[in-house]
Amino acid sequence: MRIELRNTIFKIADENKVSLSNAHNVQIKCLEGRVWLTVDGMNDDYVLTAGEQIQIKGNGLALLQALPLATIQLSQCKSVSKYQSQTLFDWACALFNHQIVV
């Protein structure tokens, strides 16, 4: 499955963790609920609540988990190559029980 990153919105539950590979310059915004985020190579973990957002600066693996339910918006910041955009969504094929609104 190929997904273009244009303000893609996901509803996730705590039993389904989401992983993003090559997540450099991806912006994650929490629209509803709370979401826990950790990124390989970053010193801290983050908990985003509704209205908060973060841009991933590193290029490591990013893991997201809802606490217990969340709606998140993923978007791409400008300086990302087309190659990075496609590889970022390789994980989408493994997702299940998620409602995707594009």
C-alpha cells in the first residue's frame, strides 16, 4: 500500500503500536486523546496531548502508541525526498484495525 503524506489522519488504540521507519522530517500532531512517542536516537520520550505536535529530526525508527485512544495527523515537512516519503509508509501494510482518513 502506498500512502501520500498530505495531512493523513489515523485513529489508533493502545493495543496497536505504530512504527515509522525513516521518519526524518515527519510532523506528528495529536488531534484527540494522548499519544506516546519514542524515536531511536532521541534522548527523550514524548507524550502528546490534543493540539500538541512534534517534528522528528532524526532518521531512526519512531514508535507511537495511543494512551488509550488517539487521533493523530501525519504530515511531511518540506525538505524530504520522494524516496524518504515512500519508504516511510512501508509500515502501512502491517497496520490493522486502524481507520485511515485521507
